[in-house]
Amino acid sequence: MRSEFVVEKIEQWILTKIIVGEFAEEENLPSLERLSQLLQVSRNTLRVAIGKLQSRGLLERVRSEGFKVVDLTRSADLWMLLQII
């Protein structure tokens, strides 16, 4: 599979989990190790997908805690989420 395709699928998967509430606002995502095992992808590929979501304002990195879903009311890409729904 092409790397860009895999990254896009990971982004979509994480977005879906956010939309349905499995990854709740202001809560940490599972660890990169856990997610990479679950999705059967490398941590590097996962980091790229998470980095894209972070740059859109949907995730933020918390030192020593990993990544968490931001308060979506302050997300720069809230409109994108609404279009998915």
C-alpha cells in the first residue's frame, strides 16, 4: 500500500473515533505503541497521520502524556468535522 494512502486511512479512522466519541475531547489517545499495534502500521506512519491532525488543530501533544483530542469548539478544523458528519 502506498504510504500516503495509509496515512489518509489512519487520519480517517482517528477522525471517526473522535466523531463517535470513542476518543473524547480533552482525553488522551491510546499510546503510539498501542495504536500502531492495533492498526498494524509503523509508529512513524502513525506519527505522520497524527501530525497532520495536530496541524489541523484537532489533536495536541501533551508532554509526558502523548496526544489528546482538543476541545472541538476551539478547533481550527471544526468545519471539516461537520462536513464529515
